[in-house]
Amino acid sequence: MSAQNIRILIVEDNDDMRDLMKLLLDEAGYETLTAADGRAALKYVEDGREFIDLVITDVQMPQAPGSEILAAVRARRVETPVIVITAFGSVEQAVGMVKSGAFEYLTKPFNKMKLLSLVEKALEESAPHREQARLRRELPSAPTRIIGASKPMRALFEQIAKAARSASTVLITGESGTGKELVARAIHDASGRHGAFVPVNCAAIPAELIESEFFGHTGGAFTGAKGARPGLFESADGGTIFLDEIGELPLTMQPKLLRVLQDGTVRRIGADRERQVKVRVVVATNRDLESEVQTGKFREDLYWRLNVIQLSLPPLRKRPFDIPLLIEHFIAQYAEASGSPPLEVSAEALAILTAYAWPGNVRELENVIERAVAMTGGAALTPDDLPERLRAGNHVVSVLTQARENQMTLRQLEQTYVAETLRRASGNKSRAAEMLGLDRKTLYRKLEECREAGLLDEV
């Protein structure tokens, strides 16, 4: 992992020890901040203006002990790892801090290589979480409900921010389970519109009722219409209407929706006048609407009216970097709902979860984690807690099969194998180097080649 742009806070009351650690880390290319006591360290942590990637703290210090600093970091910067430096007499306290969430402890005296190795390991394991936090800092408009820090998701967040500033219709495409409604909500939330967000599943409304649902009706307009009722477009006036599964919209309704998009007016069934509505329309589909147009199942004029801004959501298998973040999010969510402490995830289970192709995308991953939280008896999630389809290994597509199907060159084959091995190692470079039989220097060079080839988001 490159030391560039990594900021480390050193908390140590001994001047010589603090200066030594600063010198070693500065020489390694890290940016360092220093605090001579616990109170100064807490100001850095609580202030929030300085983005800190790693904290190295002594156990016993004036003003505030290391345990208090750890608690502040865990409360405000959960993604930031903490390394504890301790003398022989306070090892027991250091062990207690590790149990409370510190990454590891290091006893004095220690040599340069041991410190740098531990720093690199802590930064490597926390990289996905730190990247997510850094993304939130750099893109304050990034939607809070959507979890992701990979390159495809960073690009998506930027597109969401741009789409939110426009009043144009948005077409969201992507496989089932990729989070199309979340993206639609994010666009609405970022738009500053004061009206409601109204989600509609076009596939769930019977064809004979869809016009009434969309546009409303007057009393007595048809059998069973006892009173006047506004439609969903009126309910969304001043806000956003989200039409999911737009490819399921009956052909008879498509020209009526087109009229709304063109004129901004709706007419209730049985009414003699139109009503003006100011509604942002966002639609979604997992179908290929262009093909639907070619086969006559979808109107071409409506397609072009809907497809003003198009956002394409990446499937989960295309952003494996985000899988650990999503796992952590769902574990915390379902643990809180059940009143149980969050599960740890074993390295073996994480390797299986990150290697799986996830045909059901984020929705399938959420289902697996909810099941694991409900059924796991221990404190950690292990391979035995995962469904058989994940453990069976049938989901792992042979790299050689990929090579044959895509007519890869030998260089492309090597890059694909290296990237896949890193994913199987859950991003742990030491483990990946061991699996490949390479030294770390050679592995880093090959990973950089993989990144340049677009096979990895981060190195």
C-alpha cells in the first residue's frame, strides 16, 4: 500500500519516543501529526477537520489515557484503526484496549521494521472502510443510504449529484437487486424538492386499474368509484414520482404517460379538465428497453422522453471492493434490530463472500447476512454459517474458462489470475502473495498492472 496521502496521528508524552516515531514514519512517506498528551490528541479526534487514517497512541499519558483516546476514535471515526504502544508494565491494559477495538499493540522497545509492518497491515485491512469515509468527506452530497467506495460507485455518486441539479427525466437501468430505488431516492433527496417521493411498481398494478392509480378519478367515474380520489402523480406534486419496472407499463398507458411528460398535466378519470402538476419523473427497469422498442413492446417516442439522463447501476460482481463494506453495514443493521452484538466475520467466510458472483446482487447479500445474524450461535460468522450454494464453489468461474471465452493473451490471463487471487484473499496482499508464490514487491508491481488494465479499483 502506498504511503502517499496517508495521515497518522502519533500520541506519545515522551518527547524522544514521539520524535523517533515521527522520523520513522516521515521517512516512510507518511504524513504525521503529533500530540504530546491525551487532551491534545482528543482535540484532533473530536475536531473532525483533520482526516486521520491511523492513530498510534501510548497507553499511559497525562490529561487522558490511551483508553479514552481509543473510545473517542471508535465513537467518531470507526473506520480509523488504533495501534497501542505500551511498556512492559502496562501490557495488560494494552490487551484490554485490543479487546475494546484497538487494532494491535506494540511493546517498547521495538525496531523500525516491526512498527512499519504493523502500520502497513492496519492500513491494508482498514482500506475499504477508510475509503468510504474519505468519500463522504470529499463528496458531501454522496447519498447516505448507498454503501460503496469502489471506482464504479464513486462515478455513480457524481452522476447522482449532477442529475439532482436537473429537472430532466432520469432512466435508471441495472440488474434486479442493484438498488435502483435507493438511487431514485438519493436523486430526490439531493434535489431539494419539498414534495413527496412516491415510489410506484408498475408491475404490481393490474392493467385495468393503472390509469386510475396514476391519474385519479372523480366520484362515479366507474363502478366502485364512490368518491373523488387523486392519483399518484398528484400526490407527488412538487416532488418526485419513481416508476419502477417501467418496461411492464401496458402499451395502452404509454401515450398517456407521454402526455404527462410533455405537458405536465393530468386528467382524472371522469373529469372535464386537466390539472397542472410539477413532478420530477424517475423510472427504472432491468429490461433492455431499446430491444423492447424494436419488438414493438415499448413506444419509441416514450423511450426517448424517458431516457434523457441515464444512470446504469453496476452489478455487485463488478464492485467486489464494496462487499466488505456492505457486509459490515448489514451486520450492524440486523444486529441492532435483534438486540444482539455485531458479529465478527472470519477471514475464511469473508473470502467466500467476496468470491461469490452474487446473481441476486445487493439484495441477495442482504438476505444472506440477515440469515447469518439470525442463525449464527457464536460471536463470529464462519463458512458453516453460509448457505451451501456459496460454500460449494460452483460460483467461481475458472480463469482458464474466462481466458478461452474472451480469447485473452497470456499477459491478460496472468493479470486476471492475480486480480482473482487478491479477491479470494479478501484483499489481504500478504496472503495473496503467499497463494501466488510471489514476494510482496513483485506482487505490488503486478497489482499495479492489474489496476492499469481496469481489473482492480484499488491497489
